Amino acid sequence: MTAPAPRKVYVYGVVRASHTVPPGRTGVGERPAPVRTLRAGALAAVISDAPARLRAKRRDLLAHQDLALALGRDGPVLPMRFGMVAPDEESVRRQLLCTQNDCLAALERVDGRVEMNLKALPTEADLGSLVREDPEVSRLRTAARRAPGYEASVRLGEAVAHGLKRRAAAAAATVLAELSDVADATAHGPEVEGYVLNASFLLDRRERRRFEGAVERLAAAHRDRAELRLTGPLPCYSFTEGRS
């Protein structure tokens, strides 16, 4: 008689071994399984049985993130990105034991902290100032008025788009420098089409309101040049590997 195949497990994050899962929590998938901890040494992985079919549906993405946030309210957590599936519990135990020291250091780093993400994109407010400040835009605008046509309009449009992006990037650099002084650490995210800034900030939970107030003040100060979009608090995805 053959032994049953090992059951795949979905991994939500890593916590200290003493950390408990909020009661009644279930995981991802069409039929979410109960969430549990799998202890190994001083660490524990927060896991559930992996669903037979896993797709990045909104419901599952939110379930994954909500669980990470709930875990973070009771202690530090190293959240996994959505879709982390291990072949079995034993492989998870081995990984925890192999990386125990690094994980404990990372847990200490994010203890009592949250992640806030800020994106900035160009705004078309006050185009008149762009014409006055950007010699190339001013030149092409004059040329388009003197000899209107499709090509002149295209060149002017491209120059305006580049000018808007440049001034938004300059504003975003000022914002980033000021907010970095408030945060414990800063991490640059991947480029996002249409945006000139994608940065995450690691904050003490008690500093969140002050940080949000600083973002509001900076958004007002730079509203003619860039639009700021703040998201959070988030699980500390960007600060679990020593990046800053």
C-alpha cells in the first residue's frame, strides 16, 4: 500500500514561535482551509492547506493581506508575497531552521512597525507655469501657433508630457527626502507606468499619524506639480530582507 502524497501548504508568513494565529482565521482559495502555525526552533510559519487551484482573485489577495495585518497587530511578522506554496510541511520546517538567525533579526527590525507606500504622478494643473518655466515647451507652443498642424501638435504634446514628468519627478525627490527623515527606513519599489515615484517607508506604528500629516502637507505644497497617493498601513513586505 503506497503512502499518501505529501500535502502542499500555503505559506502566509513567518513569526516567532510564541506568536498565535487569531482564532477562526481561514486562508485563501474557493474553500479556505483553517490557518495554523508550524513551529521549528524559535520560529513558526503561518500556513494552511494549499487550495487545489490558486488564482490571484481580489478575494484571495485581500484575505492574504488581511491575515498579515492581523498577525502584525500581535507581534512582528515577515509576510510572504501572495502565492507562496511549499511542497509539504517538512520542507517549511527545514527552511525555518536554515534561516532562523536571519529571520529573527528581520523580525526584530519590523517589530512594532508598519509599511506605508507612496506613489507620485504628474499633474496637468497650472500648465501656464510649465510654458513659462520650460523653454522647449514655450518654443514649440509658439511654433504651433505660427504654423498649426498635426506634426506641430504632436511635438508640442510630447514636450508637455516630458515637462510634466520632469517637474513631477523634481517634486517627488523633494517629498522623498523629507519623508525619509521621518521614517525608520525607505525602500524603492519597481517602476510603475505613469508614476515618477514608488517608495515604501518603514514606520513605528506610533508615528503613522505624524507621517500621514506630513504627506498631506507635502501634497498641498506640490499639488501643482505632482499628485501624491498614499497607501497603508501595509504588512512590511519591503523590509524583510534588510533593504533600506
